[in-house]
Amino acid sequence: MKVAVTTRSGRELVKGGLELSDSATVADLQEAIYKRTKKFYPSRQRLTLPLPPGSKEKPVVLNYKKSLKEYTDGNKDQFVVVFKDLGPQVNYSTLFFWEYLGPLILYPIFYYYPVYRFFGYKEERVIHQVQTYAMYYWCFHYFKRIMETFFVHRFSHATSPLANVFRNCAYYWTFGAWIAYYVNHPLYTPVNDLQMKIGFGFGLLCQISNFYCHILLRNLRGSDASGGYQIPRGFLFNLVTCANYTTEIYQWLGFNIATQTVAGHVFMVVASAIMTNWALAKHRRLKKLFDGKEGRPRYPRRWVILPPFL
């Protein structure tokens, strides 16, 4: 099988094309491109089928697990693929580890060490009970996230662009330092004892629920994460499409009820907006995939991310 590899501008990436066996997979093609270019390793490559001139449709992305014959339409003599360089990549576990490590380290620094002396506060700081519980709650959350990254999550994509590490770290580390600064501030005014207990109790329940949602999603993907999209079922997934995002938002609501800072509420609003956008995209994708046609099941009626009482 002769495969011509071109860039999106029409330039030939591999001079003369590549000769592959008729049983070759997309992964074999990616390895062959890497051997010829010595630069574009497989996770940097995005291979698509060419579109007719003027077409506004999205190109078909080649799945690395499939055979090339599935994309040739029986014409093996003029098979062309379009190459795009995705740039340097990192594993998703690496990305998540670094973005979660920052808040996990930064928050205790504001709690344990006299950093406020650098901001003009020379007197001894009185640590309130809510500040201690907030530190435990915060560290438990990000420690849980790191453990889930390595032992629970199964990723649909193996890698992420390296630039996302810097972007995500800036987001998590900045918000982590900002919230830690105000919750542990010497002039911080604690909420009453009942409000603190309600906030942390509700938030801890949501953290546990969030972990269970991640377990359900892991089991949904199967042992090798190759099962494709499936309808999530069980627990809160019977009510909302993205129960994992719902419990994530609620656990920060509990934290903010207990600590009550502007920084914490801003973080929750921003995070909610981001997760709602993700949830809407996933909801649309699942409804389109499970439309009840051609023997496929129909996606059940559910809320996208939050039940109606919020």
C-alpha cells in the first residue's frame, strides 16, 4: 500500500510517500512517519483524510487502532492522509500531577509558616479552628486528585500539548495561593461554628461522592480504555450527564460555606463555568451518538450538570 503524507498546506511531508503492507494500521503509519522525519513521534501526529476544496466539514481523524484499509474505500493506489503537528506532548498523568501539586504545597505554606510578615503583619497570628479544618479539607482534596490521576482515571487521549502544563499550572497555582492567602490571613474573620460544620460536612460528602463518580467512569471505560463512548449509569449519573462535575462544584460550595472568602467564591464561579462548558459538549456528543437510530440506544433525558434545585 502506497500512502502519500501531505501537510494542510498541500506540501509533501514525506518525499515519495510511504510503502506499507496491506494489513498496516494507522499506528504503523505513524511509526513510519516518525522513522522518516526523526522528529514527529506518534503522539505529536494528527492524521486526517483530505477534504474537497471549499468544504466546510470537519475532516475525519484517523484512529490509531484501526486498519488503514478502513479509510481507503478500496482504492489503495491513491491513498492520501493530511498531517498536522500537534507540538510537544506530555502524558495526561504528568499534566494533572503538576497542576495539582502546586495547590497541595502552597496552601500549607500559608498556614504553617509566617509568610504574612512579608506583607507587613509582625504580630503573632491566631489560628482559628476553621482555618485548620480548611487546610485539612484542601490538602485532602488535592491529594485525592493526585491519587486518582495515577490509580483511577483512564484517559481517552494518551497525551496533551506541553503548553497546557504551563497554562493549567498558572490557573491552579494562582487560585491556590490567592485562596490560601485570604483564608489564613491574620485578619480573617471566621464564620460561626454551625456554618463551619455544615459547610465542611456537606463538602466532605461531595468529595466522597466525587470519588465514587470517578470509579463509575473508570469501570465504564473498561480495563484498557478502548471501549469508546458509553452511556454513564448509576448513582448521580441517573440524574445528570456529568455527575463528576456536579459533585466537584458542590464540594467547593461546601468549602466556601465554611470559609466564606471572595477568592474562594470567584474560584468556584470560574471552575463552574469551565466545567459547565465541558459538560454541555459531552452531553451534546452523547445525545448525537446515542440517537436511537440504526439499533443504537437512545440517550435518556437528564440534566447536563446540576439538578434543578440550584
